[in-house]
Amino acid sequence: MKLKCIKSVQMKGERTEDRYQAFTEGNEYNARKGSCKGLNGDPWEVVPVLRTKNDKGESHIIKHLNKDTTLDDFFSTHFIELRNS
């Protein structure tokens, strides 16, 4: 799945020097479905997620694909899905 960033994302660390641009407005990113354990407090529950690599090549979960709407606002604020043409 191809995504386009519509609003840049800055990662914020505890220190000023830890901050960096993670996703850049106008760039396209390849997203893939995956799963992760322990996101909802249960260490054994498997949660389906959508993840992509940021500008530094680090993998990030950008949306939960189950009923949990935790990252829905983040996803819709920062990304749009590109249709295959």
C-alpha cells in the first residue's frame, strides 16, 4: 500500500537533540500490514497494525487495524492512501 504524507511528523525526544523529522510532507511511503503483541496491555494479545519506515529507515506503527481507534486521528491527519492507477 502506498501512502502520501500530507502533514510532516516530528519525533520528540526527552532532549532537544533527540528531535528529528520522521515523515515529510509530500513524500510517499510504502506501508505494510503486520502484527504486534502487547499493545493493549495484554502481553499475549496479537494486534493487527499498519506500519511504515520513516525518513531514517525506522519502522513505525501508524495505525491499528482492529476496533481500537488509538491511532486513527494520527493516520488521517498525516497520511492519505494513494490509489493504484
